[in-house]
Amino acid sequence: MGQPESRESPGAEQLELPPGQRLQRGWPVTHYGPVPKFKPDRWEFRVFGATADGQKHCWNHEDFAALPFDSVVGDLHCVTKFSMLGAEWGGVLARTVLELAPPAPQVTHVMVWAEYGFSSNMRLADFASERTVFATHEGGELLTAEHGFPLRLVVPHLYAWKGPKWVRGVEYMTADRRGFWEERGYHNVGDPWREQRYSYQEQPGEGPEL
């Protein structure tokens, strides 16, 4: 993990930082577990769960790479308190996936699944944000394996753990349930501007119903 660096004196960029965050120069590698080996002939992206047509939708790597490519500019706020500002992400918008594989009307949340069974839950509205993107590129360059190649989710308005690396699919859900880090004490929503870092901070309605 790289070490966050903060500017010596306050500047305009620091005004854009959520509370408790420090400006990062460079991009540290942070993840849990080993880096998976990419096998393009076995890679598949799935959308399943409460889809509008009741069917599972799948793309192999070649077909997913052929989906419309868009670029968004968005920050990356790590819960370990470093932030990257104004990164340019290229890939497939979450909205594109929602259009190609629509959720059923009663869907309220999604679970994003990644390699090794890693998962992250979020509200459908957060997933459907115009800047939520399944990124293949950052700064015009392909992601490295350490940063999530071939695919990572970026949700700029939430803490970075909500955007897993090495994504393999999305599950549409009609009720919320916690993902990997959320089951281990992290906040169920993860809004950095409200500094929602840990589950003990959750207010009524911010976590799954028991």
C-alpha cells in the first residue's frame, strides 16, 4: 500500500476533499487477497437475480469489450483516508448495463460480484448514477492487473471499497443485504461526504432490515 501525501498548504483541490481525507499523489495498490490471473477464454460477465425478463444475461470478454465505451471524470476516495481527484475512467457505464439487462420494477439494490466471491452491495440509485462505470481504463491506459484489470467498478460518490476490482457480475436484489466488507464492519452506504466509514455509524434505514 502506498503512503498518502498531503499538500503542505491548503489549496483549491483540498476544498474538494471529503472530511478526513488527504490528497494522494499517485495511485496506491490496495486490495484484499491475491491478484487473480486473467483467463479471457473463461471470463464472463453476468447480470442475474431479479431481472425484468427473469433471465440471466451474459457477455464473454470479447462481447463485453464491444459494448459502448464512455469516459467519466471522477474521484476515488479510499476509506484508508487517501483521495485521488479528477481521475479519468473509461469503460462501460452502469447505465448501459441497466439498459441492456433491465432490472425488475421491484429492484432496490444490487450486489456487485468479483473474483474469489468478493461482493459489494449498494442502492440501485447509486449504481445507476451517470458516473458509475465498469472501468477498463484510467487516464487513457488499460488498467493493470493490480488495479483491477480486466474490469473494476468505479462509483465516485461512494468510498472506493464499493467499487470492487476484477468484477464478474451484478445481482439485482429486491431487498438489501451486506457485501464482503459490509459484513466485516464497514458502513452499508459508504458516503465519503458524510464520512460513513463503519457500521456502528449507521442510522435507521441505512442498513438491511433484520
